[in-house]
Amino acid sequence: MHRLCAAGVVLAVLGATAHAEPDEALDKRIARLIGQLGHAKHAVREAAHGELLRIGYPAAGAVQKATASSDAEVALRAQSILDTLLAHTHAILDALGRPVEGAEVRLAGSVWGDDANKPRTFLADARGHVDIPPPGGEPTRADARVSHPAYGVARITLDLPADQQKLRVPLARRTSEAGKRALRGLVIGPGGKPLAGAAVFCNEIRTPGEGLITPTRGQVALTDAKGRFAIYPVPSPRRADERGKLIPPSSTFHVRVACEADESLFPRAARLPNTGEARVQLLRPARRFGLRFEGLDGKPLTDAKTLADMTLSYQERRELGRIALPKRYVTEGEGGLLPGTYHLRAPSLRYLPLTVDANSPETLTFRLAPPVTFHGRVVHGVTGEPMKGAFVVGWAGTMHNNLAMLTDEQWRTLDRLPVRPALDDEALKPVAERYVLLAAGRTDRDGRFALTQPRAKKIYSVMAFARDFVPFKSRTYSLEVGETHRADVGTLPLYPAARVFVRPLVQVPPGRNVSVSPRWRLLTHGQPTWVDRFRKALPYQSVREYEYIHWMKVNRRQPVHVPAGVLLKLALELPYDDQWTTATVNRVLQLRQGETRELGDVGFLRALRVEVRVVGKDGKPVEGAPVRRRYDRGDAWCVAHNTDAAGLARLYVDANSTGQFRVLDWRGTLPRPANTMISFKVGKTAPATPYVARLTDEQVRVLRGIRKKRPARPKAPVVEFRY
């Protein structure tokens, strides 16, 4: 039943009482009314029934007990009242999942076939419950404005009709600890006038130490009548727990701000800390431009469907994210633009970015990326001799990139390919099933190759490979492309390879994907003389590295390339599930080129959970400090784990391991302060007490973004764009 008043407002019967009464008097009144539910006179029973509904949620506890009454009439009426009190279509919850009592939910009247300019408003009860009637037509999804003076304003999308749909808004009560860590700010227009109804989107948050918090998609806060906003994004359900329960202080919110009611105002992207009030100004471009988009025939595109599939985005500065502009910029071929860089995205086509400045012409043409030729040389890693007939491909993406899975027959077919094979050649199919190929070729007798990137495409990486050799790749983003559209990839070394077969055994939780990655652990002693050259290109050390399978298929036997002739152990990691140890096969390998070896099943043990406490000079806990872990065996630093309000960061370490914990992230080449490094050595069990790092006052100030004591912050100056 939907309780509507003439103004279209749903009465908040839950949590609202007809009269303000002391709790004791209200309790006595509720008890008296419940007793009257079994009165001999029907009129008395009906009056008590209605009065309990008007009292609302405060009566729910007593009414629920009355459902067990021995009086059948009382029990039946109590159950009917309780069903009405608890019935709701939606629940409005804050970012932490708590009810927002008194939240106002406003939807356009057009949802029910009414005048769009006459919205309907619904109020949430003490449990955050609202009862919104079904739409006038088919089931739909509708945008709703949610507001509360103690929280702020947000926009959510809800289902209609719905049954107890939980809706979390990116808001937190201002006086709560979460509310104090929300990003707050003011949005103004060109003349400094506050903008009401501007949308603030947050797509990521970086904690101190660059730890990533990914919000749930579609999080939008709105500015109020005074142009002010607050946003505390709802974290993604897959959020890693290393960030702590709350967003740490001194975190940076990556936001974009747009005034959707006035598209003449240009959207802005910004990185804003939650350490003070932010100020964002939206500007109106002073110049309008005609826009043209080159087609494959060299002429401007005119096909409406093709243009509708394209998106133009704006990047104010390189360090800021791109903002998608309204479709009309592409479909209408004109619009006002601010100075900055513009990127055009189109299905299957790649366009060059275009920069707008004071010298830009009135008509701007987006050009397709020209062909680029990548050239280089492939050599034998051990001897340095050129390798004739090695395969070289340019790819734009990977699937299951494990060339160790190629069969003898597939290699024999590949060996018959010419120097410049066609991409659709059947022999390349096993490679094309693992990589998105854009170019392919083979080396000449001097080991040289040349691959041409097709027009309007982008090769991400150039990779060399041959049978019984470890594939080697060079990413192209760091290469310099000259005026002749040529780029030198340099020398790609191929080292002899063997294969091992292994089956990683993982108990995969329902609804989860588990990523397993192989790593080579080279021994320190007894290696061949050329091993130092080989080490220089071990994975994650540069843009040039060995290309071997990134992610293995769990619970399946599969081959993995390992370098031949070197002493090593194979380790399997679960980089996104560090509560499990790295599994190292306890067998030293030194295989011949082309040899295969069965390693069998490999399981994973539970890692040990340890704590690191970070305190200041005064011994008080320091919240938000990034703590990382690295093993002495040479691994990279793990992602940052931020300390909580007690100064504790919780990390996992392998049993019987040694390494270091690092507190804070220091840029530059200066020596790292000794007090920010902690060595650890654990056995079979985790230590009973936390490791402790004590920071100086200056280090705490740096962590919190405070360089020195400053006077009261004046109003932020408004920076205008100028052509």
C-alpha cells in the first residue's frame, strides 16, 4: 500500500510520531493500543490499528512481540501492522551501509507519466526505508536525487518496481569519522557564482603511498543550492582490505566535475586531497571550433552511425584524466573548446591526439595515426650471433599468452612461413589465439626485421620468438618515432629454453577468479658466464623483458617456459591473494635446450599475518602511513597497506622468510631514512607482537602533506583559461 498525500509526498510513517512524547509515555500508549487490538468493539480495534500505524517504527518492537499473543485477533492484527511497518521498496544507506534516516528521495514525475517538472518526493524512515510506487508503464531504472542536510546530496539509479532494494549513496554523516574524511568542496561558474546541481564523479582514490581504492561504478555527488558538495565513495565490493576500513587522511580523490544542466560549461578533471575544502571552477569556452574526422579514404567522415560510435575526450593536463565530452561534439561537428589536448576514440580506429591553443585554426581535423615501421635485430642471447628466421610479431593485446603450449606440428607449420606472412595465414592461428596480432614477419640472415604498424592501429609490443627459445618483447610506448615514421626497437636477445609441466592446485572460492603467475628464481652460484646478461631483462625491470605466461590456468596441467642452462627454481605466486604463500618447487632445475620436465602438482600454504605499528615521536599512532613488504630473495615491493586509526598495518608474509618492511614512499635518490625500514625474519609462526616504526615529526608532516606551519588559508584564487 502506498501512502500518498496530495502534494505527492510519501508520509514517513516509520520513525515519525503524531505527537512528541517522552519515551515512557509513548511506551505506555503503545501497550494500551496493542491491548485494544482485541477489544470487543470493532471500531475500537480499527482505531487502535490505525493509531499504531501512525506511530510507526517506534511501535515495531512491541507490535512484533504481540504477534505471539494468545489472543488470535491481537496476533493477526499485530502481524498485519508489522508487515505494513516493515514493508518497503528501497532502503537508503550511506557509504558505510548505515541507514540514512530522514533522507529525501526525489524522482521526476515522468516516471509515472506525470509532468516531468513536478517531481515526487519520498522520505526515508529510521531504517532508511522508503516505499516508492511502481512506474506507470514497463519496469524501468530511474535516476533519483537523495539529500539530507547532515550528509549532502547524491544521485543514484534505482529499479522500479523493486522489493527491498538496498541503495548505498556516496555520502557520510558530516560529524562521523567517515564524514570527516570525505572530499568536500565548492563548485563555481565563470563569474565565481556557486553552481547548484553540478555533478561530482569519483573514479578512484589514492591513499598515501599510492594505494588504490576503487569506488563502485556510478558514484555521483551533487552540489547543493550553495554550490557545495561532499563525497565519500562507496568502495567496490572487491576492495582490498589493505587500505583499512575508512579512507585514510591525506588521500587524493580523482574526480571529474560537470554541470549537466548547462552543457556550455566545460567539465573539469582534478586530483583533490581530503585535507581541506576543494574549489573547482567550470568555465565556458570563449572560442567555438568546427570539427572534422578523417576517414580511411582520407575524406571527412559523414556517416551518422559511424560518428555516433565515436567519443571525444578532453585532457586539461597530462597528469589529469580524460573527460568524455557530450556526443553532440562529434555528431554535430562543432562546439566550444578550452585549451588542452583532445583524444578521439573510435571502434577499430586510432586517431592522433590534437592540441588546442591560442594558435589553433577555426576548423580542427582529427587525423588517423599514420603507419609506423618498427625495425630491429634478433640475436642469440648466449652467442650474440644473428638469428635467421626468428619470428617477430607486433601485437595490441594478449589472451592466454603461453607459447610453450605450441605443439610440434604447429611449430613445423610455422617454420614454413615466408619472411612476410599474411596475418590470416592458417599457420599463424595458434599465435593469433594468444595475441591480437597487427603485424608479423621473420628475420633475415643478419637477424634484422621490419614490421609496419597498419594505419589507424597501435602496436603495443614487438615480440621475437623461436622454437625452444624464451620469447622476448619490447613495449613500444617508450620508442621514439622519427619524421620518417620509423622506430628502432633495438636488439632483441633470445635465450635457449626448456619446458616444465606443472599443475597449480588452488581451492577457488565461489564467484572468484584466482590469478597464478610463474616466476623464475635464479640461484646465486654455479651459473654460466652469460647469466648476468640474462638477468638484466628479468620481468618487471624495464619495458624490455622476457615474455612468458602471465596467468596460469588453475587446477590444470600446463607447460611453462624456463631458461635452459641456468640453475633455477620455479615459483608460483598469487599476487592478488597474498594470504597464500608463494609456492616454490623444491627442486633445482638446469635443463638442456628443448628438454621437458614434469613437476607435478603444486599447492599453496596459508601465509602468516603480521602487523606493523607506525607511531610518531610521541608514541601516538600514525594513521594512513603506507607500509610495503619485500622479501630478501629479490621480489619487488608489494602494494601499500595503510595503517588504521591504531597505527596498525596488516600484511601477510611467507613462513620461514626474511625481508624488509618499508614505511612511507620517498622520491628521489636521497638515502632512505633508517627509521623507515624494518627488517623481518619469521619462522613457522607469526610474531606475537607488531613490528614498530617510529617516525619523526617532520616525516609525519610530510605524510599529511604539511611542509611547515602556515597561516590561515585564504580563499583560493580563481585561475582563468586564456587563449
